[in-house]
Amino acid sequence: MGGRTVRTALKYLALLGYVVFLAFPLAWLLSTALKTPQEMASLDPTWIPRDPTLANFADAFGEQDLVGSATRSLAVALASAVITVLVALPAAYALARYRGALNKVAIGWVLVSQVFPVILIIIPLFMVLRGLDLVNTLPGLALVHVTFTLPFALWMLQGYVRAVPRELEEAAAVDGAGRLRALAAVVAPLLVPGVVATLLFAFISSWNEFLFALVVLKDPEVATLPLTLVKFTGPEGVVRLGPLAAASLLATIPSLAFFAVIQRRLRSGLMAGAVKG
Amino acid sequence: MTLTAPRAAGTRRRPAQGRSRARETFLLLLPALVPVLVLSVGPLVYGILLAFTDARSGRNTETSFVGLANFGDLLADGDFWESFRIGMVWAVSVTVLQFLASLGLALLLNQDLRLRGFARVLALVPWAMPPVVIGLMWRLVYHPDAGILNAVLGTDVDWLNDFSVALPAVIVVGVWMGMPQTTVVLLAGLQNVPKELHEAAGVDGAGVWRRFRSVTLPQLRPVIVAITSLDFVWNINQFSLVYVLTQGGPGGRTRLPMLFAYEEAFRYGFFGYAATLGVAITIVVLAVLGLYLWRQMREVD
């Protein structure tokens, strides 16, 4: 009996250790975001802000750079998400419905594309963009994000297509509807959740992306949010850490919302299936 | 998983219909796949080809084929070897620590403990954060004057600028960032271990540790192999997190291979050489993974 109690106590201790390790940087980010510039400058770090304030969040919204770059991030993420799905959907449908060697090649490609370092993709893309005069432009970055998200989006979407029973489609075709009609009337509505999930995934990938943006957007005038955040503190240093923390928290909201929506599926099958795939 | 079996079976069944169907398939597939090929496969092939050229960043520079010259330069480049060594230390330690930490957490989350729901949600949060924000957040934690770490430990260390501490400090962040995926995958694997096996072993008198060693671990093996392989690939190719934390400093102590390649390509303009570095890392990754998977398979037999 005593051994059991000790064991349970040890388990709770271990779990507490994990909670502390996972939570303390987050708590510190929040704490920093709520501190006044005077407190930051005093260089006497404490967990609880002495004089908690939301001014840093207001400051972040007041910064031209931050608002402008968030808008640009939004535009790039929206465009690249929509284009990714438009390009991937027909291919995903074809791959899911007509299995065979090509299907295996495509799935293999998605896995292999994970192994290659992005430097092998970013250099040729940069050269192509330069040829098209798209360096330092948002359409250029959106294009790069499409190529970067495409393999995984393709893989996601073909899974969703596969989940729509083929018989439904065939039944509609037998009833006299042409193949396209059958697609539009029967398959498309069933694919909506999958398409939405893929759109969200592509949006978040683009919103969070840093390396490609760093390479493509040299000019601070067109910088996206991750670029602006990294360069935010500058020479003024410590005093600007509060607004930086606040802006970082705000920049996390889209992906946090996305994960809140899909977290149930993450915890159960999705990732396990992905790995077993 | 044979590649030819399903196709052979399909064509044998209804030859005439099968053939017209296959043609229709091909026609439908082609326009759908062309953009994928152009956007996704194309750049990679181009990138690999660049590794055998002397491509430079200037607009009007001539590019010519140089064969394996870049690979020769790479092998003779001390900076590359230093970066490669740091990359391996980083990737192996992050992958191993991530795995051990995540396995422990997954085992705890798989039990009937209070706080479990909270810990599960918390364990997912790093996954939902942009890598840049994770880097900035830890810079606040490690900040020599305004950071919490020195305040709590009572130390006065410039964690990210100290020659001997920077790499371990960055590794800790790597573990923190990568734990969610690994934990989720291992937890899903744990939940697939049949309860009967555990109970049977319990009846046979096996203790907790024995049951873990002889029931849980073998059942979990395929999942462990898959996730540690993926983690290794992701870690060796890491860029954003470390760039935000240290930009490869101090004195190159945290310059992972991808940071080195980035500098070669976009600071110094050696596109061909940077592509060679990418190809070299790919070869190393494939070799390490091949060896690892081969050993795992042999042990299963």
C-alpha cells in the first residue's frame, strides 16, 4: 500500500515537472507583455508585474510596422491558401480515385519532400522569382508558399477524397448525371470540411513561415509579420521588449485558434494515422 | 506493399473497360498533376542540379557545369565540417532528449491522473506557436538582464552569447518546441497497445518495469522508429528557430548546416555551393535513416 502511494506521488511530481517546463516560458512571455517600460528598464525581473498594464498591446497596434506587416502576412496567407487548394484539389481527386503506381509515386513524393532541406528549394525559387521580377513582392512570396505547402496539402486532400464513398459518385452517374455533374452535386459538398481544414493548414503554414520570407522580402517596406517581429527590438533594447511580447502573443492567435479547432483530432487518430501511413 | 500487385489485378479483371478507363484516368490526371510537377518537383530538381554548377547570385553571371568540384571544396572546408558537427550534435541530442521527455510525458498522460486534461492541452501549445514567436519568447527567458532564468537561478549568464552554454541553451528550446508532435504520436501509440497484454503480463507476476520493457516497448516500436526518424530529419534541417535565437552565434557555435547554407547563398552569393551543401546533408540524412531503419528491422526479425 505504502509503495503505491509513493509511486503515485512520484507520478504527480513528474507531471508537475513537465507542466512547469512547458508553461514557464509561456508565463514569462505573458508577464513581459503586461509590464510597463519603466519596470522593464529597472532590470529587476519578477514573475508578477508590479504594475500590470495592457498598454503594450495598444502600443503594438499603434506600431505602423506591425500593423502593416500583419496585413501583408494576412494577404499572402490568404492568397497562398486559396491557390494551394485550387492546385491540389484536382490532383488529389485524381490520385485518390485512380489508384495505381502513380498514386504510390505521389505519396512517396510527399514523404521524400520532407527529407530535402529547404535550401535546395529556396535557391532555385529565388532565381526564378528574380527572372520574373517578383523578388521583394508579396505575390512572389505567396507563390513560394504555395510550392512549400503543396505536397502536404495534396496528401491531406487525397485522404479526404478517399473518405467519400466511390459508390455515391457512381450511383449519381448511373442516374444520368454526367461525371462533372456527379462531382459537383455529390462529391463537392462532402469535401467541404476537408477543403476547409486544408485551407486553414495552408493559411497557418504561410502565416508562420520565416525562412522564405527572409530570402524573398529584403525590403522592410514589404516585410511580413515574422520578419518585423524578429527585427522589432532594435537598438532601443529592453524598453521595447514589452510591446514585442505583446505583439508575439497577438501573432500567435491565428494558429492557436486553428489548433483549438482541430486539437481533438490531433489527440486521437490524425497524427497516428499520418505516421503509420 | 508490393508496387505491381494491385495494377496487375486491375488490368486482368476487365481488360477492355480497364483500358479505356486507364486512358480517361491519364487524361484527367495530367492537367491536375502538371502544376504540382511545375511548382513542387521542378524547383527541387533544379536545386539538385545547381549543386553541380558554379551558380552565383549576381544577375548577369555566367553559370557553368563544374561536376563534383563543389563537393571537393565542401570536403576541404573546415567551416563546413564545424557546422556539420554542430548540426549532428544538435539533431541527435534534440531527437534523443525529445523522445525520452515525450515518452515520459505520454506514459503519464496515458494514466488516470488529475491535471491530465490540463497537461494535455499545455503539451500541444508549442505546436500551435509560430517558430519565430517561440524563438523570441525564449530570448526573453534567456535575456541576461531582463530574463527570468538568471533571476530564478541567481546566475549572471548570457545564455545565448556564451561560447560553451549557447548550444545547450538552444538545444533545450529545440526539445521544448518539438515535444508536442512526439508526445501526441507516442500517446496514440500507447493507446493502441492492447490492455489484455498488460493484464496477462500482470497475472504472470511481471512488475511495472518488466511490463513496460516486455509489453509496451515492443508494441510501441514501429511508432517510435517512425517519429524519431521524422524528428531527426526535421531537426537536422532546422533553421528559423536557431536563426531567431542566435543567428548562428556566438562565433558560429550554433551555426547549424542550414544557417551555414543560408549564409553561403544569400550573404556571400554562392548559390551552387549552398545547393551542394543541401545535397550533402540530404545524403547524410538518407544514410543515417537507412542505417537506423535497417538496424531496427533486423532486430525485429
